[in-house]
Amino acid sequence: MNTERKPTLSMPDFSICCTHSWKIFSSNRFFLLFQNSKAESDGKDTAILYCILFSMYTYKNIKEAKEEYQMNKEEIKTFIPHREPMLLIDEAEVLDENTARGSRKIRGDEFFLQGHFPGNPIVPGVILCEMMAQTCSVLLRSTMEQNPGSVPFFTGLDKVRFKHPVRPGDTVEITCRLLRHKNMFFFGKGKVMVGKNLCAKGEFSFALVSG
């Protein structure tokens, strides 16, 4: 199954680029020179044109950077040790250096739904916690690549809450953030959403241990 996702950039991303570009140009001596010239209106129009062009260039670079940080399941396998059936995220992307997002479509034939519960399948809470951990592991790609064979182990869970059941047919969206780290110990928090419903959230810690 092809799990490739298109970049998640939207018009607000481009609007942000335009806003920042305008701040740069309006405070630039280049723009002030035009303001003080006899051709003030022409100068302003030229500055706006350059602002738009600069915004388009910045937007293109951000888009390309996001594409580079989006990973399908096969790419995720290149640096984390999990494999089916315990590789629980279909795709992931790095939003910034401390934030990652992952997703999984719950098909209904997963091993963790067998017997949980007959006639009323619900994804176990412990599986949702593991999904958060695997999503957070995406942020450790460079660390794990520098330490071949290292395996992330849970060392603690805190303030975990389950708010809404996850069922077959749901698409789970996981967002995780690294809060801090000390040597090979990492601390983070995450949440699991289905649409607008918060299904689970919690804080966790784990360690990278040599295999």
C-alpha cells in the first residue's frame, strides 16, 4: 500500500511567509530609499513585488524541507528497530526539531484487536501509548543512526489519560514533543487524535540502550 503523503503546507504557511517578508522589506534601507524618492508610489510597488517574489522563494524552500522530513513505513524501518506486527505507525513527519507527527489507519484485522473485545473491537490503551513512543522515536533518527543497534526502551509513563475509544476504520493522528533529554534518556509528551476527538494523552520517558 502506498503511504506517501503530500506536503501539509497550506495557504496560512504562505501568508506567514508574506508577512515576514513584508517586515523585512519595509524595514530595509532599500524600501526607505524608495519611500524618500520622488517616485514614492513606484518604489512602494517595486518593494511589494520583491516581497512577493521573496515570499514565493521562501515558501518553496519550506515546502521542499517538509517533503524531505516526511517518511513512509519503509523509511521509518531504516532507523528504528520495530517491525510488523509491532511497527504501529504507517507514516511520520518531523514538524520541527522537537515535534513529530505520525499516523495509522486502523484496518480491523490487527493482532491487538483479536479478543479486545469480541463484537466490540477497541484499540487497547497500551497500543496507543506505544504509537506515541514510536512517533517520538522519529525525532531521534540522527542519534540512533550515530549509535547503530540502539533500541528505545520505555522507562516511565505519567499523567496518561484515555478520553475516547479508537475503533476499526479510524485514522489515528499522533503528535509528540520532546521536552528534554539527559545523555541517552529522553522525556516527552504526546496526544492521540481521531478527527477532533482527543483519544489519549500522556507524558513518557525512555532510554536508548545498545542492542
